[in-house]
Amino acid sequence: MIKLVWGSSFKRAYKKAVKSNPDLEKKLWKSINFFEKDPFHPTLKTHKLSGKLKGQWAFVVEYDCRVVFEFMGKDKAVLVDIGTHDEVY
């Protein structure tokens, strides 16, 4: 099981995203539960990022919502950002 840490930038982006899309909160928590149990669950489509985000990863919450995170060892991850594809990449 992965332990999650909410980074300060993620907390701000989360509040903004949920405020503009209330249905997103439920979907996000469902994705977080999958992620905590298995970060590479097929539903999440977890993938490594490149370019300026090299060293970070992302998973899909819904069609146009991504969560960017960093692994900190094998059992801990820091959530960095949440938003649409264009907002986070």
C-alpha cells in the first residue's frame, strides 16, 4: 500500500478543480483508492512524464483530468498537481 502526501501545490489545484467541477471529487477519491492499493492499476493509466516534468508520473482521473505525482521510495508518493491535460503538462 502506498502512502500519499498532498503537496501544497496539489492542495491549491484540488480546491480549484473541485470548485469548478463538483462531480470530480468523487471520481478523484475513487482513483486515489485504486492508486493507494496499486499505483499501476489499469484504470489509472499511470505513465512516466518527460521533458520539464521528467522524474514525475501521472494518472488519469477522468477523460480530461490528470494527477501528477512523484514516487518517494517504493511505498510513498507526493501528489504534485491536478487538472486538465493542458493545465498540468
